Amino acid sequence: MGLFKKRHDLYLSSLFLIIGALCVFEPAMAEDAGRHRTDRYGLAATMGKAYDFNGDMRFYLLSGVGQFDYEKIWHDLAPESLRFKVEFSIGEASWEKKYIMSSANIFVLNYIDYLANDSFKPYFEGGIGVTYTGFKVNNQGLKINFNPQMGVGAEFKIRSGDIYFTSLRLHHLSNGRIYHPRRGVNSILFIVGRFF
């Protein structure tokens, strides 16, 4: 039964990520001819730790990232410093034992232009998504939850022209009162990645 449950969690999590990626990345990549110069794709590693929890809960995720001009996605006038970002992540959560974890998230990212230069661009970001966890803590209610996030970060351009990024986020996991019980889990995340 345990092997079936692990496979079920893996299949559900993988399906969740594939559907999300097809819905967002495929239309964006299909616009190659009229592509905005700000479109970028990257990979990131995320490390998180719950801070309001009786126990040691940590998670480690690998994320695919797409960043687009805000006006391209929403067809609305926006400041030049504003971007729209999507992330699809899969990995594991460690708490009592190891569980699969996956998420699909959208963000608005705003560069802090007055602090930026050619090799350093700080930003604020905030967004929301949906997360599947193979676990449920006491009173959590569901394995599929909302996960609003907000944080600060920066991009770093090195001599070769490669661009790396890092951010620090506050991450909340709960069902948004759509199911009782509804206990949430609050975490802090550290992300490091690279655009290609």
C-alpha cells in the first residue's frame, strides 16, 4: 500500500506540473516571432524551512522559471520595471519522513531601478500558487493548498554575461478556508538560480 501511495503522489504531482507548464509556457514560447526582449527562462533550486511548526519541516525543490514583460501577458500598460513570472516546482518535503511536493505559482516582480546598475538588479516580488504535498499536518485538511508568497531578491550579471538570481521569500501554505480544518504552515524560502 505504501508503494502505491508513493506512486500515486508522484503521478498526481507530475500531472499537475505538466498541465501547468503546457498552459503557460507553450503559448509564450509560440510567440517567437514577436518575442519581447525581456522574455527569459531559467532553473532554480529552492530550500525552505517551516518556522511556526512543532517539528523540523524542510523542503527542497527544483523549479523551472519563466519571466515575461508584464504588458505581454496582461495586455495592459505597466511600468517598465514590472515583470510577470511563473514557476513550476517539484521536489521533496522532509518531516518525520520524506514526501513529494510540487507547485505552480505566478508572481508580479518589480525591479528597484534606483538601486540597480549593469551587474546588480534588486527587486520585490509577490504572488500566489497551488501546491500539492504528500503530507498533511494535524488540522491541515487537504493535500492541495494555496501558497501565497512575497519576498525580495536580486539578479547578478557576471563577466561572461550570464545572469544569476537569488531571493528570500515568506511562504504560506493553507486551503484558504475552503475546507475545515484549515491549519496553515508558514515557511521561509531561499532561492538561487540562473537564466539561460
